Amino acid sequence: MDKSQHLLTNELDRLRQRIETEPSEVLEAAELCAVKANQILYPEGVIDSLIIISRCYWSLMDYRKGLKRIREAFNKLSQVENDDALPEILHIHALQYWGQAKYYSAQQFWIRSLEQSALVEQSEIQIESLIGLGNIWRVLGDYSLAQKTHELAVKVANNMRIDWLEGKARILLSWDHYLLGNYIDMLSILDGAEEALQYHHDSTWHAEIWDFRGLALLGLERLEDADKATKKAQKLVEQNDLVWMRAHSFVSRARVALLRKQPAKSAELLHAAESTATTFDDGELLSQIYYQQSRVAEEVGDYKIALDAFKKYRTHSTNMFREQTVREGNDKARASKRLLETRALKLINRIRGQHEYDPNKHMSQAVSENYWWEQLVLFKTQLKQSNYSVIVLHHSNSQCLDICMELAHTLCNQSDLLARLSPERLGVLIAEKGEQASTIHNVLSKMIEIYPWQRRGVEKELPKVKLYDILTFPFTLEQLEQKPLGFELESMTLEEGL
């Protein structure tokens, strides 16, 4: 790479960082970079410039121009020796189709992007593609599949320590839970999103967090709290001129007004939401607005307006599926869609297998419950020669114990064994006794105390961690659950002892 190419690459890197905050200015600068890259015969620079230009058009909601420029970038790929830019190019194609509400086309490109990003190990594009596919399934009404896909996006982002993408995925996961009626889960997910995004100053995401928090509180009939949350969202929208979020915040405020028996105010807010939403293509949002307008008009007894609004709602809802209906007009298209769905699910399951808990793959010292008890009895028969102690962790939340198993395994050596003794108990056989056993117990207790449980959606109550002498430890789970006295080396709970 010569000096002029190096300078251009640095300039493009700087422009990327400003796309979301200054899309118009970056667009103009990127156009000049594309011209310069062509002049110095630097095709990689042209491709990067076109990618930035297309992303700017996405931010400006000019999806048709954005699609045109990203197609130019795709055509330029034949002039370079590698496909490193291909996953992002495919992802941006999907974004532009998504913006135009062409969901089937967006789905095709996100599947291809998911495949390509896995091949070249581009984690960010992989997570973005999972988020996109989850959005597709949400819009098409498969809320359960959308939830599972967004949960996987959260898990991958968390494992890869990409905080901003974890926050983004959590926001969308909360929307899936809203549609499934899981309002309490929404609140904990949004708390995790706020923590993940605490150092990321994207005002749209912070406005979304407060907007969705308001919807969750509405679902729980906490009107005062919902009013405060939606006001906070609207304040962020107005302060930062968030065009896309403005319509969403108006809809949420309208829902609050309707539940507070203020139909006139609700109708006014929905009219403002409609005026904003019609400036860009969004069938999903417009259908929500018209549905709410129909409810408000019905509330005040204006049935003609209610009927007209409901007709618009039906029209927009139907339009969301138009492309799919056209493509499924014959058997070949139906088969194509089935193959596409299968391909997407295979990819998602393969990625899930790489990131989800698998005791056989990730935890070499994890054993079955029966084997654990067998070894316990064997060690107890050694009497004074036994060098083992037992740590038991107790909690009512099974997910919490899964995390505890991960933490406990990090302290195990080749002689230790751990197993799930019941849905509420985890047992660790450690090849230590006396002070060494107490040290391991204290270290594990401290790890559990400082672990960020809220990020994993677990309640604040911590698990109980107890250390036992193996010789006086009971022979069965039933005996253990009866909580007999006299065989604990360390009976204090984590809350009492730390």
C-alpha cells in the first residue's frame, strides 16, 4: 500500500466513526473519497467509500439510493483479490431492503451475510445478521423464533465482549418479549441493555430503552411509572431530533393517554405519529399507528373514523406480506422459501452450538448425578485417608446454577468432580480438605458475590454456598434436603458471610 492509499484508508476509518452522528457531512466526504480512490486505482478504497456512502443513506432513510450504491460496491468486488468486504456488503443490502419493507429480500441477504461472516470470522456482522433475521421473524409474526434468534445474538455478543451489539440485541429482544406478553422479563432485559450501552452514546438506543421500558410498565398497569418512562423517551427524541424514534414515542405516549382515559390527547399524539411515520417506509409502525387510532375512535364512539383507521391498519398489515405472497404464488417459490427457512435455521443452530453451554464440550470435570454420588460413597469409605471435601450451592433458579457451574468449573483440577444434584442444587467434590478446602470455598463465594448477575437476567438473591466434611456428608439427596445438623464445616450463606 503506497502513501496515498494509506492516507485514504485512514480518512475512511475516521469517516466510519461519524456515520451515525453526521450522516450528511460524511456522505459528502465519502463521495470525494470514492472519486479519489478511482483516480489512484485503489479498488479497495472505492469499495470502502461506497459502503460508507450506503450506510449514510441508511441513516438518512434514503433506502433506494443506499441500495444503488451498495450494489456498486458489490460489483467492484471482482477487482480485488479477497472477499473480506463481502459480509458487510451483504448485510447492508439486507438493511436497505429492510428499510423498504421488502422482508423476503432482506432475509435472503442476511442469511448470505451470516454464512459469509462465519467463514471469515467477522463477529460483528454475524451478530448484526442474527439481529436482522430476528427482526424479520418478528415482523412476520413468528415471535418465538424471533426471541430465540435475538437471545442468541445477545449470547454471542456477550461472549465476544461486544457491548454495543449486546445492548442493541437486548433492546430488540425486549420487543419480542413485549409481543409475547412477558413484561417483567422486558424490564430485566432492558436493564442489561442500559448497562451494556453505558459507554455508548447513541441517543436512539437510549430513547428506545426508555420507550420500551414504558411499554413494559404499561403492560404491568403501572401507569405513573410508564408515564415517566415515555416522557423520558420523548425528551431524548426531541433533544436529539430522532426522526425514526419520534413516531414510536408518540405511539407510546398515545397508549398512556388512552389508558388514562384521555382519548382526545391520544388521538392528537397518534396523528403526529402518522405524520412522522409516512415520511419513511415502515409498514410495521404504520400498522400499529392505525390500529391505535381505531381503538381511540372506538373509545369515543366515533365508529366511522374507527372503521376507516382499521381499514388502513388491515391494508398496511397485508402489504407487509405482499412480497412473500407474490413469491409464494407457485410451488417453486414455496419450495424456495422452505429451503431458505431451513438454511437460516441450520446456520442459527450451528452458531448456537458454538456459544451455548455444553457440559461435554466445555466442562471436562462435569459428571452425571449418579456418578457423582458413586464417587462420593467411594471416597467416604477411605475414612481418614480421604482427601476430599464437598461444596454445595443452592438456588431456586436453574439458570443461576448453570452460571455457578461455569464459575465452579474454573476452580476444578483433574481430580475434582461437579454435578447437578437436583434442579436447585449443585455439588462439587474437591480433592482438598482443611484450610485448602476452606480457601476454595471462600474464593468461590467471592466470585459469586462479585459476579454481574443482572447482566444475565438473574434475580439479585445470591445462591447459598456451603462447605462440608465428606465423612459426615449424607449418603443421599433426600438426607441432604432434610438439612440435618452437625456435618457442615462452613454453614454460613454467602449473604451472611461476606
